[in-house]
Amino acid sequence: MKSQEETLEEWCRSLLQAYELEDVQIDVNTILSLAGVAAHSVVRPAAPLTTFIAGFAAGLAAGAGQATNAAAMTAAMDRARTLAADYDSESAGTPVE
């Protein structure tokens, strides 16, 4: 029986292959860590939303030539991690004076 880690790595490779992104390096643990920060700092459903938006932002930046794939992903994930860690649901959406 495969471990959870082995299954996630295999699933990641399958997704990358399906999208013809075999040359893209993905750190599954870093993504899961970001999801954990979002889930615990915001609300649990923020985890997949945060990782999706960070990945989308990274793809746009890399596609526009603003950064390499790796640099775009690192920047997007770092920004999402900071935003999630600093999130305060009580003041969210409150205009800053």
C-alpha cells in the first residue's frame, strides 16, 4: 500500500503530465504548507482557494515573462502565505483610513 506522500507525488506527476507540464518542478510539501496556513488562519475552505489563486497568479506572471516559472511560483506562494498568516476576519473588508 502506498503512503499518502507517495500517492500525492504520483497524483502531482499525473496532473503535470495531463497538462503537458512535465518540466515544471512542484514542491508538494510547500503547497500543502500554504494550504495549511490558509485553512488555519482564514477558514478551512480557504486552503484550495488560496493554492488555486496563487498558482493562477504565478502562471500569469510566468506567461507574461515577468519571472521564470520557479520565481513566479515562489513569489505568488510567499505573498499568499503572508496574506493568509496576517488575515484578520474581523477587519477584512474594512476600509483603511
